[in-house]
Amino acid sequence: MAQRAPGAQRMGCANVAHAFAAMEPADKRRASALDKFQPVTQRAPNIGIINAYNDLLSAHAPLQYYPDVIKDEARKHGATAQVAGGVPAMCDGVTQGTAGMELSLFSRDAIAMATAVSLSHDVFDCALMLGVCDKIVPGLLIGALHFGHLPTVFVPAGPMTSGLPNNEKAKVREQAAQGLVGRAELLEAESAAYHGAGTCTFYGTANSNQMLLEAMGLHVPGTAFVNPGAEIRSELTREAARTVLGHSASGAAACTPIGVLVDERCIVNAMVALLATGGSTNHLIHWVAVARAAGITIDWNDFSDLSDVVPLLTRVYPNGSADVNQFQAAGGPGFVIRELLDAGFMHADVATVRPRGLREFTQIPHAVDGALAWSDAGPSKDDTVVRSAQDPFSASGGLRLLSGNLGRSVIKVSSVPEDRHVIEAPCRVFDSQEALHTAFSANELNQDVVCVVRWQGPQANGMPELHKLTPPMAVLQGKGFKVALVTDGRMSGASGKVPAAIHVSPEAAAGGPLAKVQDGDLVRLDATAGTLQVLVSASDWDARPVATMPSELRTANGIGMGRELFAGMRRSALAAEEGACSWL
């Protein structure tokens, strides 16, 4: 594909005229080669911009102005740029606990398809991907990998400035769950935490995305956690355009096509970065799908094996009290990548979007006389937030694989107190998260209990995040009860201090073992031994009937809020461990 003549020379004249009809005259002459049919090596390249902008998402609101900046920078280098398309971008923070959340996971695949539709016009020599949050970056990356011949750079917007600390916000949520504060107090706290443009400041899926893109060499180095209003933010966006054109500040060089760049070593580097920072459990689904788009197969065994040896180098909320701005100030991705490279935990011999390789991503950008410059991250500025590989917070990563007669599952233990790594208690079985909330409000859960919430997998209802279960479970744990959650759903990148065995596969709707669990069964979650078991005899367990999803749930889950349009995705979805892909 890369060896073909450019689209303006290869396509019919009507095709070319349609593609560039709305361009400014000077850009049109450059892009369509109206002046003369130049040799391929001399032709001005055309950048395709895929933009996830909307002003509902705080993280994506700044992207409104990026295309104009990119077009201006492209012209300075004799190139052109077009917004090839927009992709949908939904906010899980808005849809948590609502019907809209059941579209969330598959919005990733819709974004990948929208990316493909945008690039299918086939008049682009390279691409810039503008996006930040949870499903958006994995979707853009999956879509881009299906156009592996194009050099591609990802362009973020950065986190919002720090507001109400995340741990204080969590306390107010727990108080609200107990009825100790009302809606006004809760809304005031939430609004003080989420208060401006940029990503949310906890280390959830959105910010984990940015860490992984740095580790894969797909950003301008050090771009991830620079605030939207920072002095160098606009210049970093211009540098992304220069980088994809091969005119980066670090030296002119052709940008490596993304299909060449994302190899097995690159995927492993992303996995290691996730584990070393205690990142989002969502990426045990998303990066499996990303790897599949690159022709690579990984599974939870790979994450577990790496977690056994990769040290935990950061403490960022919910794995600590610091937010991502404090993480950045303490050393950020540059510090972590340098430590991992020096200790031999990452592959240094990988291509990146820059000519000098992954070492360039150990540096921090800053401005010198209005121009970009980079310097080494130096030592940790706060060893309560980031530490060296020689003095980690833990000798192993923050994720564990659990397996047993309840199936295969994962748990994020980096934020769970060690005395909660093993929970054994009778279970309560719930067919929805609303049913758990009802039982909590009725004071039915004031005891040691394992809450099993089923029918939450990809095929059942699109695998929504169940983050609204965290406050009531945390309240129970705060009362001294031993509690845990077991579910075939997701708990998001904000999974916190309550032990949660999530992504249980196979899911209940596919006949998985959660469909056999009954109220009162003794369940043991053992993150130390890596097991998830219902403690009944093998003969009794084998003889148990497999429940089917209640008809009222199946009907309700498929109707309203656009969920009908995603029915085909639910039917064809692979298991969570296979990336929950709907396109294979």
C-alpha cells in the first residue's frame, strides 16, 4: 500500500476533484497536483485528521481548535491537512449507572469503524489521531492499525488542573451512599473535582491510555500530561504535525508507518507500562483488541506473567492519593519509561514516531525562547508518587489473574489493602447493579458477603462499567465487614480499595459458571493464590442447572437509548479475554 502513487496521481480526476473541492485554492493546488504532476518524492503530503472532538467531554473540548493549528503548521512545510472525519466520543462519567452505559464498550468498535470510513477516502499520506478518553483511543488505534501503511501520530489534550482531591471526592460519595449528605453537597463535591477542560485527574482508563501511548512511542514525547492551558500545549500539537511529516524538532526523518511500529515488542512495552503504573483494568480488554488489530495474540496469562516480575513504580489515585498532575510533576511517564528501560523491563530496540527511538520518551518537554526543548526527567521529585526500579512500591505489578470453577477473572490489587487480598464469605447473587443498590439501601448486606453481579458481560448487555457499586461496597468494608465483588462486568479504571474479581469469563449469558451460583454459596476470592472458587463439591457443582438470563432483563437491555442498533455487536462479541471484539 505504501508503494502506491499518491491518491491525487492514482485516482480518477472526478475522485480527486471531489476530495479537494472545499480546500482553499493554494492548498487545493498543492494537494491535487494541479500545478504539475510532480514525482512522488517531491509531492506535498496530505495529512488526514481524525478528530474525536465534542464539547461534552472535558478532555476533548480543547480539540475543537487543533485542526486549524495543524493545517497552519502543515502549510509551513509545504503540506496540506484535512479533517478526514469525526468519530463518536462518549463519557463514561456521564453515563455511569444509566442505560447509555450499555453502549460504552462497543463505542470502541464504532470508533474504529468510523476511523476506517474516514481514512477509506484514500487520499492521505499520513494521519493524526485526536482523542484522549476511555474507548476513544483504543478505537482510534484499532482503526489506524487497519491502515498500517500510514505514518500516524496520536495527539492528546492533557489533564484538567487539580480540583477537589480524589480521595475527598470519594469520601463524599460514601457519605451520600449512607444518606449522610444530600444531592446538593454531592453535586458540589463532584463539580469541584470535575471543573474544567482536560481529562479527569485520577489514573483511570483515559490517563492510562496516555501512558500506554507514550510507552508505545505513538506520541510526541512527553505530551500526555501537559495541561490544556499550558504554554507549550499548542506547540506540542504543531510538533505532532511536524513529526508525522518527518520534520520534527529532533531531526528530519520519515515517520515510521504504524503497522511497522506496532510489533510484539511495542505491545509488550505497553503492557509493562500498564503494570508498572497500576493502570486501568479496562486495558486487559482493550489492548488485547489492539494487539489483534496488529495481528498479535495476547491473553490474560501474558499480563499475569508480566505482573509477576514488573515492579510497581507509581502511586496515583486510586492506587494512592496523588492525581496525574502530581504524577507529572514528580517525573511522569518520562521517569517511569527511563526506569523501566534502564532496568531491562522494556524493549529499547523499537521504532517510534520519532527518529531517536524510545529513549526520547524518557524526557520532559519545556519551552526555551518560545521553542520546544526536552530534558531528562531526572530523579523522582516525590518518592511517595514515583519511585525507581531499585526501590519500587512493590516488586510485582498491580494485576492478578484469578481462575477456578467460577471461570477466569482479573483483579486489580495495587489499591486493595493486603488484608483484603483473600475474601471468603457467603454470596448474594444479583441480576443487576440496581438490585444490589436496593439490597444495600434495605440494610440487607451488613455482613461478610461476596456480591455476585451477573448478566453484565459483552453478550448480555454490552459489559457496562459498574463503578457506581464502589461507594456502597466501600461503606460495607468501612464498617469492618469482609466484602468482595464478583462480576462478568467491568469496574473501570477507577477500581478502588474493594476487592473485585471482574471480567469473569465465560460470562453468564454465554452459559458461564456465574449462571450456576446460588444465594448462600460460600465463595473464596484469593488474589494471593490466584483462585476464584465457589466452595461446593465437584459433583454438586456439575449437577447444578445453568440459569438463563431473565427474559425481562434481556428485553430491557436491548431496547431504548439506541441499544437496538448494537444488537449485532452483542451477538457477535468475543469473550472479554479475547478483547470483546465485535469485528472478528
